[in-house]
Amino acid sequence: MNASDQVLPRIYLARHGETAWSVSGQYTGVSDIPLTERGERNADRLGKRLIGLTFSHVFASPLKRAWRTCELAGFGMVATVDHDLVEWNYGAFDGKTNEEILKERPDWELFRDGGSGGESVAEVAARAQRVMNRIRAVNGNVLVFSSGHFLRMLAACWTGLPPSAGRCFELGTAAVSILGYNHGLHDPVVRLWNDCSHAGD
């Protein structure tokens, strides 16, 4: 790492803790599902993972699983609700497992086809772009609390990849990832992805 890297902003992405539907593999879009007890414990551990870091701004989805994760991690008093950070609206597929969806539509893939009657790939990518614009307007490090598929879309858009590339960024519950820059603000990169080392049973 050279000296210029150390002063470039970093964007920390925090996925919400475990929910009953993340355990069962059900797509959880705008359904407002609470954290499990394990999810709350890991949200607290996520906060400990971030101790010592300074953020110029904290943004959080208003959905209770993300907002509660933000609170338990210790940032509820300073976070700004950003409605663009809500999870993908899967439409008729909300609450269904991948296996159930593929029985109806064997060729379906979220990052190509979008939600059934919900949001398209382009609509979610547009939200990600608005979030990126707000992040880049902040002078300093930023912390974001949101949900898995939206954060995967954000990572794809951040790095200049097509929105469909979001399918390649697997992300666990209560995971921490870091977006940032390499040689300068013209050179966005993923610095860390899917760190769940702080999470436990």
C-alpha cells in the first residue's frame, strides 16, 4: 500500500444479521422480517468488528432487519435512513425459495430477470447509482447497512461491472465488506468482501 491509498475514502458495507428467512433460504425483499436471536448477537459482534473506525456518515435501510443491525452495532444514533438502501423488491417471488421459483420458471436468474412483478435489474441498479452518488459526496469514510442482493448490486455498480455481475458477489449475514479506491478516485475497487470472521453461533 502506498501513502496515497491511506487517505482515500473507504465505504464499509454491513449486511443485516440473520433472519428466519435467511436461514430457510426464502427471498426477503420488502417483507419486514426481524432478526433472529443469533442475528442480534452477530449484529452486536459486527459492531465490535467496527470499533476504532471513524465514519463521516452512516446510512441505513429503513427495513427493520437492517435498522436493528445498525442499532445493535452501535450506530443507530448517528445513522441516516436512506430508502434507496431497501432490499430488492422481488414481487411475487418474495418469501419463496430459489427451488420454488425454479419450479415455476426453470430459467430464472435474479440479476438477469429481476423480480416477478417487482423491481427490474435496471431499477435496482438505478437505486445503487443514487446511493453511490451520495456516498461520493461525503468527505471521508462511510458505513452502509443494507441487505444482501442490494449490496451485491452496489458492489457491481461501484466497480463499473454490469449490474448482472452482482450475482458473483456472495454475501453472508452480518458480513462486512469494503469498497474503496486503488490509485485514486478514478479507480474504484473492492478492498474486502464478505468478512464474517466476527460472527459466531
